[in-house]
Amino acid sequence: MTTPSDRLYFRQLLSGRDFARQDPVARQMLNFCYLIGDRETGDALVVDPAYDVGGLLEILEADSMSLRGVLATHYHPDHVGGDMMGYGIQGVAALLERACVPVHVQRAEVPWVQRTTGLGEAELVAHDSGDLVMAGEIGVELVHTPGHTPGSQCFSVAGRLVSGDTLFLEGCGRTDLPGGDPEAMYESLTKRLARFGDDTVLYPGHLYAPEPSATLGETRRSNYVLRPVGPQQWLAMFGR
């Protein structure tokens, strides 16, 4: 009998190593991209496709998977493509030229993604926290975690939490960029993510630690951004 864990297709790919190997910015930024899908149906979603959409589609094809949608953690160009300090990063706009699929974003992030990628509102699917996006029979829960950006979101699937730039194994996303909010980040880290147990495996948006993933329990014990007691200590750490 096939179990849900057998059906789950889940790949963590590091830019500059697993794809976009010739891109110097990809090698420096160390972004993770994720592929999530249903092995039985062959349907898959891609999380934060940037730098080399052709390479990502080739990986899916080699795995006998078909792209059915994009999940965007937030609007920054190293996650969805666009201009970053004068350097053009390939992303969702280029992907949609090759595959007509929906791009799933949190409702608060829609105008930010539009400005960064040049996509129209009709090309984006706006979601609220708790919505499910399906890849075959595999459901991915969208968890709104503002702070790094207004519409930052994490993705929960089968005991895994893909956290984008909300939470890293060491540290968390910056809150001093446009749309950042340290108070909202504190609430996201201490309240919105509190319901996920210590056995949940955290998969971040960048390789900013020696290991590519860790349990939330390990992260809660070792990550300095989770140590402040109360919002005042947190805001003092962030210079407020």
C-alpha cells in the first residue's frame, strides 16, 4: 500500500550548485529552491524559482514530474526574479513564458510581486493564511508570516516547513528593507510558527548555516533570534 510519505516528492535545490551553476550571483546568494509534488500523479509545485528556470524545469522532467504551479515566499528578486542592484535575475516571468501555471502569493504581497516581476494581477493567485494549494493529492498549507515583507509566507507539508526568509537555521530575515516590520516578525516567529512542533523539519530560503535543514526543536534551542523574552528585548536587538 502506498503511504503519503511514499507519494511525497520533495527536493531542496541550492542555487549555484544544483542549478544555475554558472551564475556568479546565484553562487553568492545561496538561495534554496524547492520542488514539492505527488509522485503518483506526477504533479509538482516549485517554490521560489529564480536564476535558472530552464534548469529547474529540466530537473522536474528528469524526475518525471510536471509543473502545476509556483509558490512564492516573498517578492525579493532572488526569490521570484527581477532587478537586484542592477543585476537582472531570471524568475517567475521567464517561467510563465515556458509554462502557463498559477503563481500563488499571500494577498498582502500581490502589489510587491507585481512591481518586482512585472507580472499582472491576473497572473497571480492571492491567498489568505491557511489556504491549501494542491500538487496532485499532496496539500501544501500557506502560512502568512509577515515581518521580512508584508506578505511573506511559509509552506507546511508532511512535517516539513519551508520558511523562505522568515526563519533561517541561524538568524532570520532582515526587517530593515522596504516592507519590513520587526514587530510583525516577532509575532510571526513567536506566535504564528509556535504551533509547529519540535519534530517539524525547517527548510530555509538560504544556506546560512553549515547544514541545509534542521528540526524546529534544534533551531529553537540554538537560534539567537528566538532567545529574546518578550517584544521589548526583541526590538532592542533590532535597534528599535
